Amino acid sequence: MEMNAKLAVVIMAAGKGTRLKSSRPKVLHQIGGKTLLSHVIAAASKVVPAGDIYVVVGHQAEQVREAVAASGVGFVEQTEQLGTGHAIQCTRQAIEGYENILVLSGDVPLIRPETIEKVWQFHLAEIAAMTILTAAPEDATGYGRILRSAPGSPEVEAIVEQKALTAEQFSLREINSGIYAFKTAALLVHLGKLNAENANKEVILTDMAGLLRAAGERVVAIEAAEAAEVLGANTLAELASLDATMRAATASRLMAQGVTIFRPETCVIDAEVEVAADTVIEPFVQLLGATRIGTDCLIRSYTVIENCTLGDNVLLRQSCVLSDSMVGDGAKIGPFAHLRPGSEIGEDAHVGNFVETKKTRLGKGAKANHLTYLGDAEVGAGSNIGAGVITCNYDGVHKHRTQIGKGAFVGSDSTLVAPVTVGDGAYIGAGSCITKDVPAGALAVSRARQANLEGWVEARRARREAEK
């Protein structure tokens, strides 16, 4: 989309959201894996540079700033939350250098960049002082209604708030979304005239339509293609509904790109997740954060993947949990495996039943198939880690690494006390406790010699009988 530095975007994010009954700022509640405000900023950033976006903060301002600081947007503080009009009054210094501004709501996360651009272009084409984005939901209750000058006309005669509707106006379905474009010069001339003498008893930006029309300025409206785009969330139930809408859209997008999703209504897929064609996702899978999955993968039921990158032809069996990790082409994981942050599973490697890894790299074709913990470890290509093996990486103060070379064999139930190195092709006998480095090609065995005491069971039984 064409960028235009003469347009500023102002995002309202100062409100409390009291009807959510939450101590968290309203705009920091999440749908689709991101905060409401982050979704709005992301959409706006595809129309104008982040430096031309200003977020109006107020309630728990510092928390809101911190949450979206990485986006590069500017901030304007509204120390008292006196209404949307007052919020724009607070931005006067920030916006006065722009020819036009576009006002968005920080709690309307489904707004699309295409719609923002459409409003902007319509505003320019109509040479309007104010352009209103409208919608026509099935239920218009709670929203201000749009009164057009004539059916089909872009001209707006008035915006009537819900509290001020007459009996005849209740049937009107076209609503004010609270998203506007303004010619900045016209806005600033009349901005100081906004006051709380209205049905809301707040300084609301909606009243600007009446002020501009009274001054002979042009006020127009354009309807959104989908009413859902302009819906906000005033209750947790409405928030859940928006989340379901966004996730359904994400699943539909992936399926349209060639991804098979069985029972998509059971899956939780965040908005930024990317999956390549011919991958199959079974029911009750969660794909979260910035997860990226290659082609021809199979993600089986009850698996949770967060901020991970998977190559092609990866098999994740049932009930695996992966976070902040990488999995190479052809690897097989699970069932019931746990890849903690910093795990790198190489091409064709195997991580099996109840195996946990953390800050560990498995080389190509390496295997750890059963009941093993590998923490702060490097496992070379082709090595085999037996059942019940543990890398003892923590001495109570510091973490230490275990280095296992290529083609090594670590017998079942062994413990490797880090820091320790096992050379290429070395063998470790089952049940060993390894505290020293093992040279390449060597066999290390560290366990007590077995002693069989014949007749011990019968002698013990006799002693117990005697004691009775």
C-alpha cells in the first residue's frame, strides 16, 4: 500500500474498560495471541510508517507503553479520561503538522489494513473535512446511528447516540464505528469547541460531525465491507467472540493455502502462525505465537507449539509440548515429548516418549527415544541416547554443558555430570555415572561390581520367624 507521510494515525487506547471487570487495561487483553492494541497497530503500520502512528494512553499508561514499545509508535498521554474528543484535544501538538489524520480505536482488533486504506482514499476523493467508517450489524444496540442526507448519499446529516435516539430512529442499522478521517486544519479550528453537553456527558469526538456541518464543512460516510471489522469488546464474552472470529479466519486462510486442518473449530491457531501446504493438523492442536511449520508435516492431536520453527516432513506425535525451539527436516518427536526453549533438533533426529530437552542440540539422525532429560547438551550426529539418561547440568549455582560426539552410544539409566565430554564413537555402559571425560572410541563403565549372596532370602526368612 502507498505510504503517505502527510497522514497521521491516532489510536485511542486510554480507557479503562470497566465492563470487562479486569485490572488489566482493556487494550492489553488478547485475541489471536496478541493484544487488541497490537492488532490495531499492525494494521495501521501497513498504511503509514510507525513513526506517524500516535497511541493515546491514559489508564495504566506505562503498562500500555511497555506492551507495544517495540512497535516504534509515538505516545500521547491523556491524564484524565474525559472522552474521545478530549483524547484528540490532547494530541493537538502531535498532529498539527499533518494534512489529515485517521482515528482508530485500540479495542477494535479485526480492522484490516485494506479498510483503513479505503477510508483514507475515500476521504481524499470526497474532499471531506470528516469521513466516518460505518457498518450495518444485525444488532445495532449500543451504537450511535448514522443519518444520511438521502438514501445512497455519502453525505452525513447527523450521528445520533444510542441515548438520544427517537423511537423512529431505533430501527436504523447503520452505525458509527468510531473510526474517522479528518482534514487536520478543519478539525483543529473546531476542536476546542467540543464539550460534555451531550447525551454521554463526555467530551466525545462524535460531536465534531455536527460542528463541522454547522460550519459548512463536508461530512461523509463509507460502510465497511464486514461489520465484524469494527466490533469492539466490552465484556469478556464479546472478547471471546472476537477471538473465535479471528481464529476461524486464520484457519480458513491456512486451509486456502493447502493446509489440512481436521476439526478446525477445536484448534487454537494464533493470527501470525504460518504453515506450508500439505501439512496436516489433527484436532485439538495449539499453534501459538510466531510458529512457522514447513510442508508435509503431521501435527497430531493435543500437541502445543509456541514460537517454534519446524522444517519439512516433521512428525509430531500426540501430546507434545514445544516452545522457542527449532526442528529440522524429517525429525520425529513424541509422543509426550517436551522441547523447552533453546532446543534444536536436527534433520531426521528422534525425540521420543517422555523425553525433555532444554538448550540442547541433537545432530542429524541422533536419537533419544525414551524417558530422558537432556539439558544444556550437544549430541552429535548419529548418536544414540538410551532410556532414562540424564545430563546433570546444574550444580546448585551454575549450569554446565554436556558434549556428546558423533556416533556415540549412551547406555540406559546413565547420568552424565556436567561439565563433561563424551568423544566420537564412545560407549557408556548402562547404569553408569560419568563424571570424567570419555575419549573417542572408549568404553566407560562406572558402577559397583555385582555380588550374589546365595541363600540370603531363606536365611532372612528364618531370622524373621525366629524373631516372632
